[in-house]
Amino acid sequence: MFPFARLFSTIFLCGALCLSLPLEGRADVLFRNVRIFDGHAAQLSQPSNVLVTGNVIATISADAPEPAGATVIDGAGMTLMPGLIDAHWHTMLARPTADMAMLGDYGFLNILASVEAQATLLRGFTTVRDMGGPAFGLKQAVDSGLVPGPRIYPSGAMLTTTGGHGDFRFLTELPRHGGELTRSEEIHGSMIVDSPADVRMRVREQLMMGASQIKLTAGGGVASPHSPLDVSTFTEEELHAATEAAGNWGTYVAVHAYTPEAIKRAIDSGVKVIEHAHLMDDDSAKLMAERGIWLSTQPFTGQAEDWAGLTPDSRAKLAQVLHGTDAMYALAKKYGIKTAFGTDILFDAATATQQGAWLARMQKWYTPAEALEMATATNAELLQLTGPRNPYPGRLGVVEEGALADLLLVEGDPTADLDLVADAATNFKVIMKDGKIFKNTLGQ
């Protein structure tokens, strides 16, 4: 039984703990003397003034009058840029260990996730696309102001098959008895489905609970103990059942897939976004480009934090993925595949603190300005695929008149030095989300 009472008490406690943020209520805010990265341009603007009214950027001009009662922030030539967007985040699963997530107390996991949500926001990530996990309650708490955190585009439970990525059962739990739910299913972390009918039901359940998009695991994964990377899990009929059900709600399906076989099967079944794809080949990359399929991927490079918390078997699978990272980005650039930036950090609190550093990794393949565009305007374009299921109508990822006011004031020029985003505590002087200031260290 889903622990509603425990969830309610958790959210209440989180709100009590975190009411110190935002620092100010929503009021007119004038950013004066700032140079703008608008989400697109490779170079910063000339010194400008940006007026935020309510939760929207009202005017951008060389000389903006100071409205009566407005909060004035003198940027002193610093960079004003859109809030960052992580296109592959796990709101509930980034900080706990795998054992804690699978076996721990659900109330504690919600408190832990609320603490991580605040930390995520203070790293400058004002929006996350949650790609699997029970994030609906935390999203509600954030949106209602009980807990500080980023905007959350939830997928709900990720759908997998028996033995697929996301089936975290111990072998001693097999065979499955009737309709008995696994621990991961009980907490809405993942759902095991083995027929088109089951797929439709579980997709509709996630949408009923508020999913903005649907996530399936179309192939093997690194973190799952019994899921080889080369395996293609869902049949075309099952995948099509998911895309049809999501399409009926005006949204789309994204799939976890590394290999060409899993990628091609998903595309042929109507999937619009491929997550990861580190092992794709020339043919599958070309197919993605021809069909207008999005690539939502991550800069796995083999640094120490990439290996955190992994078993020997998972480490062996990660080694295969790492071998393909350079080729994957090269193919994406070769064919002009629309590419989103994400991190997919799981089960390690220390690695979660490196979220911004993972964006800085992107300069291995892209210029700093290209990487910033990917983590702002491009990722925001991906979010628009949710159509009528978009929980935050309005323009994100840009500094433009009429856009939602998710803004960072950065000391330095991140279009020239991307490493600035790796140290948000030092370099992000002001963090604003939805027109509210959550951090302001100017004058300290």
C-alpha cells in the first residue's frame, strides 16, 4: 500500500525545515549593468538592464527606468544567463545509495530528496527533467512553495520488462507470485510490464498521476544487476502500445537505450527521444537524424565519480559505455542530431554535488557557448515536446522579453570559461527561479 500518510508528514517536515527560502517574495527586480547570455548567442551582450515583473522577464534595454518599489541588483558587468536545465535527472534517486533506495524507509527518502532538491537549485539548475522515480509528491511540494527546488518534469515510474534495466529484484524473489508488487513498484520507482496491455495500463497510470512524459527502458543498463547491455527488452508491439498511449495524452515516450538494435526498434515504434545511446553506430545515428529523433545523453568520461557505488559487474558494463562516449558525440555532430545535456547521477550524494562539473565536461566536445546553449535553450526545446502535459507553460532556457524568469547572475564569462559552472557556490551570485530570489550573495 502506498504510504500517503507518511508522505504527507514528510512533505510537511521538509517545508518546516526549508522555509528560509526564497530570500524574498516575488516583486519587481531590476538587474542593472549586466552582460547577457541569452541561451543562444556565442558572445555576451553589451551592458544591459533586465526588468523582471512577477515571474516574467518584462523588458531588456540599455537604459531601463527603476520602477518604484523594485529590488535593484547591480550586476557590475557580470553575466546574466538562463537557469540551467538537466535533461536527465533522478530527483528521488540521486542522493541515496542503491540499498537505501531499494530497502530504506520511504519517509526518510522523501526528506533526503527534499534536501537534494534545494541543493540542486543552489547549483543553478532551475529545471530538471526527471527520468524515473516517485517525484510527484516532491514536485507538488516544490511548486506550492513548501520546499525550495527546481521545476520538475516528472516521468513517474520507469517501465521495464522482467530482467530489464530497472528490474532490481533479487533472484530469490523469483518467480513472481501473481500480481504481487515489488518494492520498486510499491514506491513507484519502476514498473515491470510484459505485454502490450500491461504497458498501456502502466503508462496511463503515470499520466494519471501527472507525468509530463513517459520513460521506458528499451535495453540493458549499467546499474541493474541482471540486465546485460546488449539485450533489447521491449518488443515493437509493447513499445508501440506505450507511444500510442502517451500520444493519446498529447505527450511522448523516451527510452533508455545504448545499442543500435534497441535504438532502431524504439524509433520504428514511435519513440521521440533516445536516452544515452553511447553505443550507437553510423546507421542508427543517421536514422535518428532523418526521423528528427532527440538524443538526450550524458558526458560519461570515466572520472572517479562515474564509478561511485558500482558493483564489479556494473563497472564492467560502464567500461563498455565509456568506450563509446567520444564516438557518440562525434556522430551526433556529424549528422546534426538535436542533442540535450543531462547527468543521470544515481545513488551517490558526493557525485550529485558535481552536477555543474558534469556540464563543464562538455567542453571536451563543444565550445563553452555551445554547451551552455545545450543546457539552456536546447534543453528547454526538448521540454516543449510535452505539449499539453507541460506543467510549466511559458518559455524557459532563454533571457528574452516574455520568458519565465529563471536566471543566474554569474561572476565571470561562462561562454569563455565553462569551468565557472562547476563552482556555483563561488561564482553564482544570484539565483532566481520563477521570479523569486533564492540566493543573493552580493554585498556580503
